[in-house]
Amino acid sequence: MELLIISSDDLRKHVDMKTVISAVERAYVQLSKGRADVPLRIPLNTPKGVTLFMPGYLKDDDAMAIKIVSVYGENPSKGLPTVTALVVGVDTETGEPKAVIEGTLLTALRTGAASGVATKALARPDSSVMAIIGAGGQAPTQIEAVCAVRPIREVRVFDIKRGLAEKLVAQMSDRLENVRFTVANSSDEAVSGADVVVTVTTSRKPVFSADSIAPGMHINGIGAYTPEMQEIPQEIVARAKVVIDSRTGALAEAGDLIIPLRNGLLDESRIVEIGEVLSGDAPGRTSDKEITFFKSVGNAVQDVAVANLVVESAIREGWGRRVSI
């Protein structure tokens, strides 16, 4: 058996965020149209963290893959990323594994692309100021994706660990030279006056105050992936247009939705999938004053779409490494 091995360096050199956003956008539409087969992800818990097994098949793209992703909160103290992953692409003609892709960066790319898709669909076209709460490993691609779809001129960064925020600002200032990056002294300082807000934390309580949110803002809630976690004040969720990546996943896992639903502040009938907005089956932003909120807990269709994009590109352009096993 021959496998195509694709490293994180390969991804950095050859994969463009705008292309990833387009692939994820197409995958979301297939998911909402019932054109994707996505079994529930299987979690295996250990004392130190959780490992998830996430398979998926996109019918229109005829693409199949499985991701093995681990979330271990103590890893940074060991010099390791909190999230590590591997993606295996499967040949739909033979069922044989055809590619192994470094999944930590692929996860960051597809998670960033989710915010890119939602921001493109829901944020005001003239949005120029971004705030990001959480400066961990997922933050760079969040910034990159939002800047790819809106004319962002300023990015404000806040993290409870100021050193992480400073490191992110230095990193992204070199990468996006036309954008001004600053470290905020508080989350509310970062959010106040922003057009697009991204939260990417594991917080169990809201990471900014409801008073800091103004009419017309768009919020991407990307962290808080369990029923107990919460990043967004429920008062804001109650007021906002609520859009999710996957109804099945978000309603089972997203504390940002489960908590206001339980408290009677949100009705499930108000919640729509991003694929429905993209296909025109549900309305997106209806006014410049509307607050829009996209909640993502992640879905395997994102991994399948990006893995398929990467493998096709590597075969077409001749990069990656082939090994026989």
C-alpha cells in the first residue's frame, strides 16, 4: 500500500486560507442539504484529556476521511500544543487509506475557515475592527480567516495570560503587515467598538460583558465545546441572530446555546445552520444594526473537505511525500 504523507510544513507552504474557506463553505451546504454522512464523533476520555474520532463522507465531493484529535489541557506546560491531530484520507473506490495528513495545523485551518465562512456570510461588509479573546494555538488562523473575507485594519487581542497575547501580536504583525495589532488590557476593552468578535477559549463563564456588545456586531463563538463551557453572555445570545455549524452537534455540546435554552432566553426555532444561510434557505444578516452570532463546535465535514482539497492539490502539483507500507 502506498500512502501520501503531508506534513505541517507542506500545509504552510501550499495551502491558501481563501481556498480552505471555499472548501468549508461547500461542505457546510452539503451538510445542511443532507449530502453528507457524519456519524457522531466518538470521545475517549483519559485522566489527562480526551481523544475524539471523527469520520465523515461528503457525497457531492465523493470524499472520505477520519480525524483523530486529542485535547489535553496540560500539554502547553510540556511544550506541546493543547490540540494535536492526525487525518487519514480514504479512497472511496477501494476503501484503502490514501493519505496521512498532519492534523493539528489542518484543524487550525479548518476551524479558522469556519469563522471565515460565517464572517463572510454574516458580518457587515465594511467591518474593519476585529477583537479576539484567547491567544492560543487556534488564534492565528482565526485572524487570518477573518482578514481574508473582510477589510480588517485593526485587531485587538486579549488573553488572561498577557504573554500569550503579546506573542500573538508579534507573530501576526509580521504575517499581516497592513493590519494594526494591539494587546488589550481587558476583554471589554478589546470588544468595545469592534465589528467582528472571535472567542476561542475553554471558559466556563462569559469572557466579556453584555454591555460591551453594540448593534451591528458579528460574533464567532469558536471555543466552549461542552455543555458546561460558556463564552458568550446569554443576554447577547437572546438578542442575536443565532447561526450554528451543525444542529446535532451544537445543541448537544454548546453551552453557549444549552444554557440560554435551559433558562428560557432562547427558542430552538430561532436557530439555523450556516449551510442554510449559504444556500439561501434561511436569511443571513437583515440589517446593519442586527447582532449576529455564529456558534461552532466543529464538524467532521470540515476535516473531510480540507483533507480532500489538500490531497487533490498535492497530487496535482507534486508535493508531499509518498511511502510504501
